[in-house]
Amino acid sequence: MVAKITTPSSIKRALNYNEKKVQKGTASCLHAGNFLKPAKGMNTDEKLQRFEHLIALNRRAKTNTLHISLNFHPTEKLTTQTLIRIGTSYMQKIGFGEQPYLVYEHRDAGHPHLHIVTTTIQADGRRIDTYNIGKERSERARVEIEKSFGLFEAGGHKIVRDLPAITQKLVYGKKDTKAAIEEILHCVVLHYCYTSLPELNAVLRQYNVLADDGSQNSRVNKNGGIYYKVLDEKGKPVSVPVKGSAIGPDATLKHLQKRFEENRERRKPLAQKLKTTVAWTLRQAPMDLSHFVTRLKEEKVLTMLRQNEKGYVYGITFIDLRTKSVFNGSDLGKGFSAAAIQQRLCHTNDLQQPAAIGTQKDVPLTKEHTHTKEPVIKNESSATDLATKILYGLVKPEYAAPGPPIGLIKKKKKRRRF
């Protein structure tokens, strides 16, 4: 189980996000904790009033809302009652068991997951401290719940390798654009390690999605906004842009910038494995850059080349599907930049080229070597015949002087017979 806690700017925003999912049929409100009515017996306004009544008791609190998501492994088939018990247990363990909260089951991703909405303001007007709640309370609660319910353990980096993968690219018109983008963002934004918008787009482009924060000095850029677009197979936008705020809090630029900083530390241990793979691929002496990209893909590493209008490659980005991490080549070291890799590929290929055969005429054999017959070459201008002649010159036997004069040979002495 993977738990994620966010603090939206308002309780209404978090509640509407989940209620809109319910209206579309992609989510259900399973449980209403500490409400006077059951979840199915209340409308959106009644749910909101319960929260706003408590929030009105403390106007000074800047953080008054928690939006929690509990994500389970795709192989786990959990019943509705089990999901409610997990949600209730989690809220008790993090200190929100007495607070009003709503538990939603979402069915718009490749794995089962819950969303929980609650407020930090208590009945006496005091605010529940949420400082470092993820590390001190949520992580401990996660481990205990995994053991109690026999869930897939998500400790360390194990969950990264087993997260559900998106197997299909987004095709405009086949599915609701907003819902399709949201599904892809949920898998990419939460589970990949990236440190900039271009690095995030390197992954999103694999699924025909682009995140755009606007051009410099544009209204979108000045206001810190972001749009998401659907791309065709040529990488050109084909849909009306969708606002990040309309998709959800995880899709906003403010949240992404927070992820950029968090991922700088998260991805450091993952760099060495990628460097080893790239270096090993280069040692296999690929024929060119295209062959190099193909060989890396066999190792589950995707390569994005950045080119100018003239086709010159000025940048390279690696997407390691094994560790769900993204690195620019220069971030791995000087030897992994686009220029360094291209230079090494050219140098390797130059060393592999066969040496040119010289055009100098062979030195004629002297008379003392004429006792050994030499193969006849009919067309000396032919490259094949010339090569044969050179080869013969290398392997032919050296001249050997004739034996000693007959007069110096000692006669063999006959044995006397008795």
C-alpha cells in the first residue's frame, strides 16, 4: 500500500474533486465517518456543511483540509467492506479517527485505490498538527495495516518496480480526454522521478500527452498555470488544452514544482545503475546513434534525442523503465552528454574501419628467389588480385641457400664384418 497526503487550499475543492468522479460513475462514496447520516443518505451540500461548520471555528488556521489517497497493488482484489475497514483503521492510526471523513473508492486507474477527505479542525476549534505527518504517523500506519490485512508490502523501492505500467498510448477521440489524461498523470506524476517539466514531458510524450506552462510572459506562465494537451503520432497537439486545476491538485504546477524538489534526492541512488547500463551499451560498439538507442531499449531504457531544425542532436534524455527515473545525459556526467556520446560513437567506428590497401607497386623478386614459383596474377589492377599478391608476399617461404659442397661432405664409414 502506498499512502499519499496532500493539503488542498479548500475543503470544497477536495470534496468536489471526488463528487464529480461519483457523478461520472468512476468513483463511489463508500463510508462517512462521524457523520449523522450514512454516505448514501447525503448529498454534496450536506457533506460540505459538516466540514465547513468545523472550519468556521478556527479562521486563523491556514491548513484545514487533508486529502489522502491509499493505493494498492493491482493484483490485490479487495472487497468494499475490506476497503472501508482499511480506511477507518488508517484514520485511527494517524490521529483522525474522531474527525468527520469521507472514504471514496476510485475506479479510474489500473490499480485499486481510495481517496479520503477530512478536516484538521476539531470540535473545540483546535487544529490537529500535521507537521511531518507522513513520516511520523502515516508510514507507521502503512506498515501496520499491510501486516494486519496481508497487503502487498511497499517498503523501500520494491513498489517502484511493481507499479502498474501504462501499455497503451492516448488516442484522441477514443476516450474522454480529461479522464484519459488524468489516468496517465496518476501513474506518471506519482511514480516517476523527474526534476523538471521537460523531464516529465519526456515520459508523458510516450503516451501522447504534453504538459505546457505557457510561453514566457504569457498569462498562463505569469499566473503559474499549466495545461495538458493530447498529441498525435507526429507529436503535434490535437485536442483542446485541459487545465491542470480542472484535473486535480496533483496536476497543478505548484504540486509539480514540489515534486521536482523531492525527486532530486529520491533519484540520486538510481543514477549509478543507469550509468552502468549506458556505459556497457557504448562498449558494445553500436554502429551509430540510432543503433545505440535500439540497444538501450533492449535494456529497458528509453532515449529521447533533442534536435534542432537542421537535425543536429544537442541534448539527450534517458528514461529508465526499471527504476522509473528520468535523467538528462549531462546529469549523469560529462561522458554521458549528447556531444560526448556522439564523439565516442564516431571514434569507435573509425577504429573499426579496415586499413586501406596501399597503391605502391610490389618490389620485384630477385633472381635468387625465382626457384619458387609465384602465382600468376592476370589483372593487377583488381583489388582482389592485389590483395592476393600482398598476402602471398607475407606467407611465401624465405630463400634458403643450397646445401654444403659435395667435397666437404664426409663419407660414411663402412662397418667391418668379421
